[in-house]
Amino acid sequence: MASVNKVILIGNLGKDPEVRHLEGGVAVARFPIATSETFKDKNGERQERTEWHNIVLWRGLAEVAEKYLRKGQSVFIEGKIRTNSYQDKEGVQRYSTEIVADNMTMLSAREGGNGGSGSFQGSAPSQSSGQASSGQGSAAASGKGNASAFQNDEPDDLPF
């Protein structure tokens, strides 16, 4: 039977994206987003629970995040969950869970702009090789009723 690994989140950035460029110029961006839910406890008092998610973007998505995303902005993330294991300095086995995004939509208005949002898609690296592949993902941007596509290597031509 087939399985599905799909995550959809809408939240706010906890800090500006940290972007690194790997061998071959492949960009990777990492940042946390917070999602919150409210509920009433058994005493009828309203409670709020915030969950933090570590987001990873590759290639063109990482470059868009570097240029346009800032702490506090709202973002829609679609991707898959991935758990990594490692040993810390004391030799203890640790785990980290992250969301590898293949779709991102900026929900907050741009700073200095007159509103709008953008939607971007990209591709994550192959998990079997352990290294980022050099293929380019596709990206699409939309704003104010018209949509146009651009290549990931030219994020300056965003129409919003």
C-alpha cells in the first residue's frame, strides 16, 4: 500500500531565514514558523498552544525566502516531514524534525508595497544521494489577478 508524507502549515516566521550556499551554488534556507491553536480547558478557561516548526527550503525557494521573507510575516508552507538523527558532543543520540517545503505562499503584505502575496514552488533534493542535486525547480508568482512564471535564477522579476 502506498504512503503519504504531506504537511500543510500556515504560520508566522520566528526569525529571518538563514541562507547558505552549498557546493555548486545550491541555496538552502532554514527558519522556524509558529502555528497556534486556542482551546478551552476543563475549567472553561481559554488556552493558547503554540507549536514551532523548522522549515527548510532549497534552490529557488531559498533565494525567494532570502529576498522577501522576514521575521513575523505570515506564510503558507506545503511539504513533507523529515526526521534526522545525530550524536551530540556527549555521544547521545538526538533527533531533529523539519519540514522540507516544496511550495510556499507569502501571506503578509510586502514592506513598502501595497499588499499582495506570492506563491512559489520548487523541488527538494533527492534523499537517496544525500547531496543536493543541481536541477532547477520551477516557480510561479501571482498577484493582483494575473499570474506569470519566472525561472528560479531570476527572482528579481517578481510581478507583485
